[in-house]
Amino acid sequence: MKFFKSEKKVPPLQHDTSIPYAEVPAKDFEELFKKFKASADFLSFQYPSEAAFTVSYFKSIVGPDQVHQEILPVLTQQHPSTLEEVKNGIPVENIIISNDLKVIQDAVMTGSVIIQINPDNSHCLLVPCASSEKRQISIPETEFSVVGPKEAFVESIETNINLIRKRLPVPELQMKEIKVGRISQTRIAVLYIDGIVDQENVQTVIQRISDIDYDAIVDISFIAQMIADNQNSVFPQFIDTERPDRAASGLSEGKVVIIVDGSPQILTGPTTITNFFTAFDDYFVTWHIASVFRLIRVFAVLFSIMSTAIYVAVTTYHYQSIPADLLPTLIASRGAVPFPPILEALVLEGTIELLREAGARLPTKVGQTIGIVGGIVIGTAAVQAGFVSNVLLMLTALAALASFTTPIYQISNTIRIIRFPFLLSAQLYGLLGVAICAAFFVCHLLKLTSLGRPYLEPIFPLRVKDLKDSFIRLPFSSQTQRPEILRTEYSSRMQPKPKEDSRDIDE
Amino acid sequence: MMGKMLLVLLSFVMLTGCGVQDHILEDVLLAEVVGYDTAEADKIKGSTVVSVSQSGEKSSMGKEVYTAVTHTDKNVRQQIESEAPRSLVGGRLSAILYGEKLARKGIYDYVDTYRRDPAVGRDLYLAVVSGKAEDIINVESKMLKTPGVKTEEIIDHNSKTHLPETSLHSFLYYYSGKNMDPVLPLLEVEQNHIKIKGIALFKDDTYIGKYIKYEDGFLFKVLLENFKKGVYEARIKEHSYIAIDNISSRVKYEIKDGNGSPEISIKAKIKGGVLEARNIELKSQSAVTAIEKKSEKTLEKKLDRMVKMFQDNNIDPLALGDRVRSQTRNFDSKHWEDVYRTVPIKVDVDVELVQQGITD
């Protein structure tokens, strides 16, 4: 490859030091203020009159009511002469006096008001009065349930923690806060219940989050990808949920919860693959029903991944294995199609992906129309035009439907994608190819871990006790122990009851 | 690591070059029934029904017949290819038929080629045709009303009642096993319908020209295996018949002195219901018992005759030799072959009429 390389040496890029990273504050107070004043929304004025206090803040992140009612009256009415007096006068907690440039910068950027007596004096009084706009708590949309709580997380970290804390009012629910992101300075909270959680999991999470070095953490999905055990895996290794009840229940099981400011989703971990087939409303119905629903989901996922691949394999290689009564129908529908099965399948899968992608990008109202128009019109037209066979159309539509039965959005994306390797290997080697591809994915899943815990648990390693809440859900009376996978410090969920004597008919 | 993965993926794709052959469903001719007959001058005539896909229309498959005359069996396929529009595949074969004349010469050579073919299933049916196999092929090709292969369906549903199981697998088992002989269904064409005439009897792979009549197939099945279906009409006396609906039939072989002078007693127990009783009174328990006794006698007589016929022709479709072997230490196969024709075989039938249907 050396041949293609040009000999010209490019001078190394100058390291740009002027970017105001949070860790590198300005050289002195003057420079810091100059940077602040460069923004149009930075206010700095003398109050109550010339040569009195200098009040300065970013008007876009400071609540004006608080400034008018709690800070400015103190300066005019109490006539303080030192910052200390001002501090005592203002009825707000966490007021600090500092001349540390970093502290000042951080405080100002998160919505504090600076009060100085003498502009030359670098000592500043920092009064926190941030105001932040936040959305109302609304109904969960991606994890909707018919029964059960209808609250969903919002973008504000305080609100989210509030939603969890009011469900778990114990002091053992503890929280560590870390700031990540050179520019975004995103607040990340790690929640756990002390005494239940395995401290090793907490340490792992905290360590991985602190190790993140990135400029802007916009959403929790950034974190989910960055702290994943295997970042090259298509399988999500954390469950992201927007339901506070699910988060609270995870915490009480001994899981670690990660909340990121600005993201309406939270992460729970460690996770096993069975958790992805668990909808939270499985706990709201009786255990028989829940078990049936979970099994349906598992079969739906298998069907979704395998159906088109098996169709291609069978029609291309294994004409022997088609039931005799199905054969005429299959041949009749395939007969009009000019393409080999693989092209036919790719065309149809491609169409479905197009519809899905278009439906997701367009506004809700238009999106629905696209879904219906695309599904019905394009489907029928494609069959009539002889582009695809109607047997495959039905299979693909069912497979697309089946891939949405998983309660967690992230895994439904995974299912959507891993269909294609199966499809291609079915074309290459028939059912043998499907088997090889399946073996590949099983190997991958066997190696996968979530926070260092095996991903395929309780199937491998087989932990029979954990099967009670996996592909089936046993009644609450059998759920006396917390999952073994979480290695909890205290595993009993309830006091074991003394065994009742069986009632004799004579009593 | 990455390189290794790439190598695996690459070899996965590259290996398809080593002759992975596809058979796309609608681009092949699916042979459904194959028939072999003798032709002049040591040749054989092969004929086959293939389904031809008809696009657009639902559930209707055209059928075509191809024939060829050659020396060897695989050559038949070669010859047929020369006039077939697409490649002929045998993976969906459901029945292989042999003409009577060919069957009398021995059919193993024509079975062997299917035994070797991995695409061909083990559960397809073999059958002998009274007359020419080609006739059945021609009738089969005209039956288009419902999907499915008539020959296969006829044998399939009869093998629950009147025929022993006669797949390729069981033929090979009975042919290759020592001290037993295979049987195959015997088909014939009657007024443009395929019909089972009976059970063709074989000595090794050669049809001996004798067969068990279709009605008596039930009796043969009683001796051969335990089963739960079928109807048998027994004659009680002049103008009075009873049709016994088999509920459960069990058979037991008792063997004495396998290596010396063997004695075999076959005990069959039939639990049945009365399906039809013409001119017969069944009101009292004693009458029922009398009927049971009478039909036992009729059955025993017929079965004795059947077993005697096997011995006279020196064939062993009941695998008696194998049953003796399984109960005799250091079984002497040579000795058995010598004494087989003269072994006393006693058939003991126990009929129990457990239901008489709704009466009065």
C-alpha cells in the first residue's frame, strides 16, 4: 500500500488550546469576564446605582422572578457593605463566596448570579437561581401499557429521580453523581439500593462512566454504547426504559440504574437476554397469562428472524421438505415471479425497511398514512406486478409485525438487522447456512456479558432458580428470591412463611 | 482477530463455488411416481409422472408423462432429460412401481439406485403392478382434481388397515435381513382407477407370482403386527356375515426349540366391535359368545391356510425366522432354512366383541 501513499508530509495540526474546556478555565478574572461578555445574553449591571454592587448573570438560564424578588431587594433595602452581609441577607441555600475561576465559571454556566462589590475584586458571591424549562410528565409512549402506572420519565434528572424516590422511600436508595462530557458537562446519576445491590456492579458502572472522555453526551444512548461490555455487538447490553415503575422494580431487585440529565430514558443493568422479552405489564396480569405472552414473544422473535431465511432456503434448495398440500400453492405463487427467491426476499424486506424508516422519520399523521398506503397498496401492487409472491409477502409482513412484539425498542432494531445475515446464508447454503449463521450468533451471545455478568443467563450458565422469571413468569409466591445473576447482598424478598399445616376435613 | 473473522466470512462465501447446487422450486420438474417395465431385448422401459407448475392459477398442477427405454435405470433419467424442458429431480418421489414381469426377474437393482440417492426419502412406497407399471403412470397423470399423488395416497391410507408398512426403508430391511422376505402392495388399473389388488409375495427381491387378496390383507396384518384399525367380514354360516371393526389387535409369537425341531404358536387377540351383522341375532351374551367362537374358527382356518401357503412356497414374509432367532441362543440359520417348510405352526385367534353398537 506504500505505493499509493504520497510522500508529501502534512504538518501536524496545531493543537487548538482556545476551546474553553471546563477543566481549563481562563487565565484570570478579566479574561473569564471577557468570554462571558462575548455572549449577548450575558447581563452585567451596577445596582442599585453607579459604583455599588455589580450583578451579572446569563439571563437565559436564570429565573428573573427569583432575581427580582430575592436578590435585588436585599441589595437596595438592607444596604449591605460586604459580600458576607449580602450572603446572610439572601434567603437562598448554597450561596458561595469564591475567587476560584473554575468554581465561578461552573456556577455561572449552571445559572448562578454573580454579585461583586468592587469590580476589581475577584471575590464573587454566587447565588444559584437557575431556571430550567422542562416538560410535563406524560404517558409512556414506547412502553405503553393498558393497565398500570401511566407515568414516564422526562428530560429533567431531578424529576426522574423524584419519580423513582417516591416509589422507594428508603434511605438505602443512594445516588452517586458524575459529570461527563468536556463541553456538555452532563450530569449522570447512578442509583442503587445499598444493602441489596452488589457493590461490584456499582463500582463497575461508576468506573466505566468516569472513564468516558467525550465532548458532548447528548442522550443516555451515548452512555449505553460507551459503557457496553462489547461495543461491537448488535445486541443491546442494557435495558433502557421510560417507565419509573420498571426502574424502581429493577432497583429493588438489585440492579443499578443510570440516569442522564436531558434524556427521558434510564438504563438498568446488568441485563440478561430474557429481560428483553419482559414487558413490565407482565407483572400486572396473572402469571399464566404473563407466561403465555412471554412465550409468544419468544416465538415471534424466532419467527421474525428465521421465516424469510427458511423460505429462501426451502424454495432454493430443499424442495423435498415442502408439504405436498402446500406445494401447488407455493409453486403457483412463485411461478409468476421472475426473480430467484433471494432477490424476491431482498426486494420485499427492503420495501418493509423503507416503509419502517419512512414511517419513523415522517410526522405522526403522515407516518400512519404512509404505513397503510405502503403496506396495502405497494404490497398488492407488487404481487400483481409479479415482483413478489404472495406467500412471501405474507411471511415478510408477519415477520415485520412479529419483530415489534418485543417490549424494548433497542432489541427490535437488533432483530430487524440480524435477519439479513440469515437471509444471505440461507441463499449460500440453504438450511445448512441458516444453521451456521445461528451457530455464529449463539457463539456470540455465549461470549457476551453485561457488566461482566453472562448475557445468556439463566439458560447458560443454567441457573434453574432464575428461570422463575425469564421466559415464563411464576406467581409472586414463587418469587421469594432476587435473581441470582445480580449477586445481591441480601437475596430474600420476603420473610419465608412457616409452613401451614394441611387442613384436615375433620377439623 | 479481525483478519481471522474476515477469513472465515470469506471462506464461507468462497466455498459456495465448490458446487453448491440449487434447485429452485419452480425451475425443476418434480418426479412423483416412477414406473419400470421390461422392454424387448433385455431393456427396461422407465416412465414417470412429473408435476408441471402452472403459474397464476391456484392449486392446479399440470401433470406430464415421460418415458424412455434403456439398459440401466439411471440412464432412464438421462433419456428423459433429453425431452424434458427443465431438470428432473427425484426428491419428491412418492412411489416407485415395478411391472409384474420385471418384478418376477428381481427388482433389487432398481431399488438400489434409489437407496443410494440422498435426495430421495426413505418413506416412499414401492409397489408391484399387475400388468404394466406404465398403465398406472398413465392413469395417475390424468388425475388432476385434487393435489397429491393418488398412488401414494391409496397405499398410505390402506396401510393402516389392510397393508403392512411397505416403504423403501422397510423393503430394504426385509430384503437385507436374514430369514425374512419382503412384501409389496400389488396394484392394478380397473376402469381408469388405481386399485389395490392385494399383497405381492417375494422371495428375496423376486416376486413369486402369488399374492394375498386385498380382503385377506387384514388377516396378514393381524399376524404381522399390532394395529388398531380395519374391518373384516367373517362368514358365520350360509347367507349370514358379520363385519368386525377392529379396535385393537395384538399378536404374540411363542417359539419352542429354535435350533432343534421348532414349534411355533401364534396367538392373536382381536378386540372388535360389530359393524354389521346380517341375519345374526346378537341380543344375549351367549349369542355373542357363540358368534365370537364361530368367527375365531373362520379366522383360524384362513390363517392356517395362509401360513401353510408361505411354507409351501418357502417364503417368510412374517419374518418367522427372525422371530425365532431373537428367542434362540446360538441360532442356527442354516438349520432353520432346512426345517422351515416342515415347522408346525399353530395359529390361535381370540376374538372378543366388546361393542355391539347401539341396539334397540
